Amino acid sequence: MMKYSSSKYLRRLILFSSILCSVPVLISGYFSYLKASDKIQEKVNEGNKQILTQTEMRVEQILKTVDTTITQFANSPIIGNSLQKNLTSEDFIIAGELSQRLHLLQASNLGLYDMYLINLNKEWGMNNSGMFRFNEVERTAHYVDYANEPRPSFWVKETTFPTDGNPDKEDHEYTINFVKKLPINTLNPTGLVIAEISGYKIKELVTGSSNLGQMMILDQDYRLLDYERDDGKFAQNLLTETIVGQLKQMSRESGYLDTYLESVGKVGITFRKSAYNGWIYLSIMKESDITKESKTIGWITMYTCLGITLLAFLFSVFGSTKMYIPIKRIYENLAGSLETEIPKSGKDEIQMIDEGLSRLLVTKSMMASQITVQMQSLKELFVLKLFQGALKPKEIAEKLASFGYPSSFDWLCVLNLQVDTIMNPRYKEEDRDLLMYAINNIVSDHIPQEYRLSPILYEQSQVTLVGGNQQSLEQFKTDIYTLVEDIQKAVEHYLELTVSIGISRPFHDFVHTPKAYQEGIEALKYRIQFGRGIILCFDDLTPVQTVRYLIPERIENELIDSIKGNEQEKAEELLHRFIVEVFKPEASNQDYQVHLVRLLMELIRLAEKGGESLQSLIGSETSLFDQLFSLHTIQDIEKWFANTLIPPIMAALQMQRELPYHTISDQIVHMIHDEYDLDLTLDLCASRLNLHPNYVGKVFLKETGSKFSDYLLQYRLKIAQKWLIDSDLKISEIADKLRYNNPQNFIRYFRKMVGITPGQFREQNK
């Protein structure tokens, strides 16, 4: 008996159980840590974002209030009147009222540190300390710069100027100034109203806002306005690195970004841009501060996962041992029944059990597969014999019961489906069998098994016997037509093929199936009249009484004559007229078949007059009659005659007509190329061919486009050019060899044709 310690499968089971328990715990712990870290960071970012929003609201509440108050102050009539005057001691009433108004603004709860009214044209100003002239203060250049700003009002950071007469400002390093031009919204201001807010006032709003990082405010030009801590150098150093550049690239009004700063390392930046004045509110926090809490969570998660893993291992050992007992018994029983020793080839118990049972399972599977395949084949064979009429009524009833088909239906009909012309470029004609197999599967999927026998492929059709238990014949016909439409659409959707379907008359007994099959085939023959992609019910076809009529012999004769005369367009027009006449509504299937076969016979005889059979001309091994009867639409028939048959016949007849001319002209050209240095004439060449010179001259002109004499002179000119370049023959010798009467005639003709004399030609081509 095998001991537990020697069981390889038990060891694997313990190992697998341990991994199965521990891996999910470790993965869950890891992702929990990641999720917790993300949540902590999201909360920190969200907290900073809310703090930034609150800070922005507090700051802008003061700024907007100052803006509104200064605007009301600037719109008062006394301000407009004072800008028109050069105030002196005589205007003490106006000056006193202006001073009083400035003091009232400063005394409000807006936190204004000082107020200025500046008259640019008269070069005087007034603040809470009194009135002054431009030449008495150092700040005159700033007033001019303010006036040149394109904005009608704006906020700006400035260092303090205690010389303006306000000694209290000596304790403040900078102010935040609100500047509004006077008159309001003018392009050429004559005065300014300046409201100063102490930098300490803004710092009070920023300081103490958060303990999550360094908070600061930048103006619209990304210059530092204020910061949370007293360490202004630290804030400035942060801005001198990559933060400003990244903020300028941001198109969003608010957000969060990570970056690396050499002075502090990796930081997270929460920013928000004010829609009021374009100031940027920043919160910069070190990554170590952000992840401080998540690290603690990480350590707790790790210890928890290790503890759970240890417990899982102990549970795996105990549980695996209990689970292994039944396997051990099966293994020992199997080994005893086979009277074999337990092998020591490295296989475990499960593998040995598998080897013992696999043969039985494989055998069972093979038998089941064979039975399934044979059963399906038997069903299809039964249906095929049923369509062929090879079964007796008693055999039909027995087979229906043995194959699990319903023994009867209230209504039955046969569906015959055929593929119209394969026009899809993805398919070839040799793919037809595979396509029919695919169509057979589509039909099987669309018709429930309880309402049909097995669909089969029979001859060129996909055939299905369909039944139903509808209460009325009309309802059965409607359901069948709807079903056929769905099948037709499915074939077009999945295979991109157009199919036509013929439906037999409804019947009641399976015995009438062969007749119904023939009715479906007969219905499909009417595709030629109705076109592609039709659904034809045999019941709906009106019986056509055969009417004998003659196709106008003149059209057929003219068509043959146009083919003989190589008149392509006329032949196509006459062919179209012929097809229209053949397929008149009163014609029956037998009528148009007779006339089409008659035209095909005429074309076969015409091709044989050209020296070859029509089938060899089109390069097809399939019988021409089979090709004709495989066409199912008028358009396909006309296209077959126009594109497949008529052009090769025309080409063969034209080649037969031109062959003698080509032979004569080729022989004349050969004579010229061989005897150009002799006294060669057209009469001499014609006598050699036993033909009249006039006939030979006309044929040569038609085939070459040149007269005999012109062609001979042109060829001799080519030979002369070649000798002038490649030989040292004198011009007189060349003229003599080329049968010119004297060198002057040669030189004259050469100059006429080439444009230069032979001597000049030889010099140019040395």
C-alpha cells in the first residue's frame, strides 16, 4: 500500500491548493493597497482643490468688492469735474470733498491700504495723505505705465513707495494695486484711480488655508504674487524650475499634475485659474507627504496577507489530505484490477487513472460520433429518396417515426432554392458547391426542426420539405412566404449572394413530395422572365397557353450580317432587339429556348467558317448548350451572347480576311530588306508573287501605310546613315551601291529628308 509521503499527486494537490488560496490573497492585497493609495491621493487632491477654491473665493470677494466700489467712485460727478481742473489752493472745497471721499473708501472694511486719484493731464495726484504734484514724487513713471496698459482696469503687484506721503507704508514690502482708467472704458485716459491693498491682507487669506502643502498665487503673467509660508525664497525657487513652463502648456482652467523638482524631488501640483483676473492659485505638495498614509496602509496590508497565506497553507494540507483519500482508493482498485504494479515512471495517480479510462471514453466518443454522422446521413438519404419518389407510403411512415420526425402535418410544401449568377468578386464559379453547403446550413438554422425534414442539396438546388399546422391555407402560405423572405435576406447578408426560391403547391400527404419538388423546379424556370432574387409560388403562376409566333427573320439575318461585317455596336443593338422579341410576355419557356438554341447554332456555323469551332474560340471546356441553359436571367443571356460569343467570332473572321494581305506585304518587305542594293521595282516583286502590280501596290499601301517606292527609299536612307557612321565609304560609293544615278541625286534626297548633307551628317556623328 502506498504511503501518503510517497504520493506525487498529493504533493501537487497541496501545492496547488496553497497557490490557489495565497495568490488571490496576495493579488487582492496588492490591488487593495493600490486602490487605497489612489483613494488617499484623490482625497488629498480633492482637499487641495477645495482649499484652492475657498482661497480663490475669499480673495476674489475682496477684489470684486474693491472693483465695484472703485467703479462707483469713478462714476461720481465730482471725479469727472476734478479731472478738468488744475487744482490749486483756491479749489480747496473740491480738494476737501475728494480727500473726504478717499478717506471714506479707506475707512471701509475692504482692507484698502491707500487710495490715489491721479490727473494725468494736469499732473497732480491725491491720496489719503493729501495732494501732491508729479514732480514731488518718484512714482510718476508708474502712472504713465498704467495709462499705457491696454486694459481699462487691472490688478498689479507693486513695491511700496513711502515717499508718496504715507509713512505707515514703510512697514509693508509690497501692495496689490487695483488700477482703473478715467473716464471709464476710454482708450485715452485723462486720469487714474488706484486702490492699494496691503500684501499682508492677501497673505492673511492664504496663510493657514491648508497644511497639505505650499500654497501660492501667481498673476496672469505667472509672476509670484503671494505665498502661504514666510519662506518667500522657497516659493520663488519652486517657480524658477519647471512648474511655470508646465502651467503655460496647460489648456485646462484647473487640474492636477505631477513633476520633479531638483530642490524637493517629486511633487504634486493642484492648480486653478481665476476667470475674473487670470490669477493662478497653486498648491504644491511633496510626494512623500501625499504617500505617507498609504505606506502605513501598505505595511498593514502586507502583514495581513502573509498571515492569511500561512493559514491557507495549513488549511490546504489538511483539506488536500482528506480529498486525496477517494483518489487513493480508486488508484489502488484500478491497479489491482489490472493486476499490474504501480509504475515508477514519474506519472501520478490521476495520470494512471486517466490512462485506464481514456480508452473507454475514446471508444464511446467514436461510437457516438459515428452514430450521429450515420444518423444524419440516413436522414438525408431518406429525404433524398422521398424527393425521388422511391419510397412507399408504409416505408415513409416507418422512417418518419424512426428518425423522430412528425408523422403528419396539416400542410406541407417544398422549397427549392437556387443561386443566381455569382457576381460577387470574392467568389468563383468553382466555389458554388461550398456556397450551396453554406446556404443549406443557413436554411437549417432558420427553420425549426419540428417544422421540417433535413434540408438537402439535390442536383443544382437546395431543397427543404416544410410542414405546418396552421388553421387555414392562407395562413400557411403567408407564414411560408415570410419564412422564405427571411432566408433570402439571411443569404444576402451573410454570403452577399442573390438567390431565387421556388415554392410548390401546398399538399397534405408525404406521398406527394416528388410532385411538389418538380413544381418548385418549374417555378424557378420563370426567373428568366422576372429577373434575379425572386420568390415564385407555383400556385401563383398563370398557365401560359403556347402561342406559335415567328421571330422576325430579318433581325436574325441582320445580326449575322453585322457580325460578318465586324460592326460591333450594330451587332449589340440587333442582339438586344432579338432578345426583346424572344422574351415577349406571350412566349412560353419552350418558345424562348427554341429560339435561343437556333441563334446559338447559327453562331456556331459562322465561327466554323472562320476556321475554328466556337467552343475553342472562347476557350471553354463546358458545352455551349450547358452554359446557355445555366443562365437564369434575360440580362445574363444577353451579356453571354454579347461578351462571350460574338467578339471572338468577329475577331476570327477579321483575321481570316486580313491573312492574305499580311502574307503579301510581309513578302514585299522581306524582298526590300534583302535586295535594297539591286534594281528592285514593284513590277518585279509582283511578278515573283504572280499578282498584278496594281493589286500588290494597294495591298502594300493598306498594310504598311506607305507606297512601295517611298518605303524602298526610306529603307535605303537608313542604310546610308548606317554606312556614313560605321564605314569609311565615300559618298559617291554609297550612292552607287544604293542604286542612285549620280551622287548629286543622293545628296539632294539626303538633305531633303535629313536636313543636312551626307558629309555634315558624318561629321556630326564621328
